[in-house]
Amino acid sequence: MDREDLFIIFKMAIENKSEAFGFYQKAAMNTSDPESKKLFEEFARGEEYHLNRLKDRYRELTETQQPKV
């Protein structure tokens, strides 16, 4: 796998995690069940953590070599 493929994969993963984060946030806001709300909020926090890790790593990679994507 070359660096360009790696950049593409990271961008896709960031998009996917961002969508999942939004999905769980919305689900938490739209449920009236306290247990479901708590679970969705926990899932959202997990997705946010993964999203931030991916963004940080992508930033590190792009600082060393600019992607052509």
C-alpha cells in the first residue's frame, strides 16, 4: 500500500466515524428511554474518541508528506 492509498483510507475512516458519531448523538437526543439515551451517549463518546485519534494521526501523516488527494 502506498501513502496515497493510506491517505484515502484515513479520509474514509474519518468520514465513517463522523457519521457514526452524529448518528449516536441524534439517537441519544431523540430517545425518551433513559437507558437507551445513556447507551447512545456512550457510543457517541467512543466514536468521538476514535474520530479524534484518526484526525490526529492523519494530521501527523500529512505534516510529513502532503497527500495528492
